[in-house]
Amino acid sequence: MNVKKLLGSKSGYTIAEVVISALILMLVSTAFFGAVITGLRAQATSTEYYRASCIARNQIQYAKTLDFGSISRLYESMEPIDDDGDYDVNGEFRRSITISNLSDKCLELTVDVYFPIYNRTLSASPSTVKTKIYEGM
């Protein structure tokens, strides 16, 4: 093996090629990590939406166990609740319940649950569940 031949060889990368390659790698990595962060935020928001939907459905089920005349007492407006749907002054969720009289023997119950999103503010639109409850159900 000729050492002089190896040292005198002009093969290899110049500093400009290495810097350009590093910049391209950095741009691709930045885009990739941005997509990962966006995906994680979407997953977290979807998890909180699911929890809010469960809270709303549980409240509907609870209303169905009540006497027809007692349902109107469920009315709430942006009450703070925990992730089990129980009143909690420090709760991250907010629940509103509206009751509409469709007839003497039929009520429409709407449960809106606002949920926390990734920056711990409340969602702009709630998870909404509606049902009709008839007297004698």
C-alpha cells in the first residue's frame, strides 16, 4: 500500500458539501419533528374530546334515572367539573345542561362539555350530546 498515494488523493468531500448536507438534514429534521408535535397535539385533543363525550353521555344516563319532574333541576351553565363529571371548583372541564320542553310529556336534554386543549385553555366548541326524554320512560 502506498501511503503517499493515499495522502495525495483528491477524493473526499469539501467543507461546502458537508455544510450543505448538514443544512438539508436540519431542514428535513425540523419538518419531521414539527409533524410529530402536531400529531401529538391532535392526539391529546382527541383524548380530551373523548373524555368530554363520556362525561356528557354519563350525564344523559343519569338524567334517564331521575323522575320526569326532577330533570329540570339539572340545568347548569359552564359549571367546572373534574374528569369524572363531578363538580370541582378546580375542574378542567366545563359543563352546560339545557332542558327544552317539547311538549308536556317530552323534554329535550342537551349536555355540552368544554374540554381542555394542549395549552390548557378550553375548547372553542364543546362535545355535545342530546336526547329526548319522555314521561314514563
